[in-house]
Amino acid sequence: MIQYIARKDIPLDSGTGYLRPKTPPPLVHLDSPAISVMTDFKLVHPVTIEAEVPIDQALEKMKKAGVRLLLVVDDKSRIIGLITANDIQGEKPIRLTRDTGVLRSDLRVGLIMTKQDDITVLNMRSVRDSQVGHIVQTLKSLERQHILVIEVEPESSGQRVRGLFSLSQIGKQLGQDLIEDELAAHSLAEMVQAKT
């Protein structure tokens, strides 16, 4: 049996401060390296959920974790989809309850998630050579708020999710609300289209 020896304690100096995480995140610019705004799963654990969990429970998990996207995984931790706060709070649940008669409380993540077949990703190889502006433009052109980043394992040539980009997180680091900007651009485009 290992014998553990108590460590020597010392007095706390007067005026000692404490370390805090950087909040808000460090400011970046559109020409900053894209990797500086990526949530890297080598450093941060992704938040996951199973397909059979009720959607309101998934939303609660997002709120507690401070995220707006969950990876949906099977019993072997393989990604089978993803679900966002917008999926849960948007039209999908309303349409499903109307079309199927299923109560909202009975809706499960698997019914409204984006399935694995419909998920597009960025390759870490291209991300390494990208700037923040490239990622913002990619998200805007796809009309999405998130995109996963994969790396390809050299031995198996299989993909593994390395991280993700979030438009709201990038906006915080740029010091501007990119989501509001995007919504305003869509509204303006719709008004112009309606007048023509």
C-alpha cells in the first residue's frame, strides 16, 4: 500500500489575487488565424446527448453547459447527428406536433436533429490555412450558425471531429453581433424582394 505524505502548507501572502479565465474571450480580427476562434475538442470536452432524450431536456442541458449545439451520439459514442437550440425553439417541433399529433413533451432529439448524412464539415487541413473572415463567410454562405471541423486519421483515413466554429462565439471575439447582422441582412433582402 502506498504511503501518502502530507504536503507542507504555507501562509497566504497579504494582497494575493487569483487567476480567472479570460472573459470576454480575447478580441480577434477578420484576418486573425481561424484556429483562434475554433472550439478545439483537444482542449474542451464536447457536450453530447442521446437521440432518445426529450428535446426540452436537451435544451436544459444546453443552458447548463452554456452551449447552443449538442452532438448526438449512439451507445458507442459515434456521432449520429447534431441538434441546436434553434432546432428545439424553432419551427421543427411545432410542425411535428401539428403533423403527427405527438405532444411536445414526447418529442425526442432524434426526431428533430440534423442527421449525420446531412451534416457537412470543414477539414482541419483547410482550417489551418484560413483566417477568421473565411470562416465567417463560410457560415454566412451556408446560412448556418455552426460548423464542425474534422481531421482525417492517417492510419485509417477515418474522420474524427476535432472541434467546431460558432458564429455567436466568433462574434463575441470580434466584438460584434454577427447573428443579428445576418438576420438584418436577410430581413433587408426579403423587403427588397417583396418590393420587386
